[in-house]
Amino acid sequence: KEVNVEIKKLTARQHY
């Protein structure tokens, strides 16, 4: 499982 991908997707959505 690649959790990094999930985090990257979340960060992409939260473009602070």
C-alpha cells in the first residue's frame, strides 16, 4: 500500500 499517494492527493486538494 502506498500511503504517500493518498497524502499527496490530500495535499493537492489543500493547496495552502
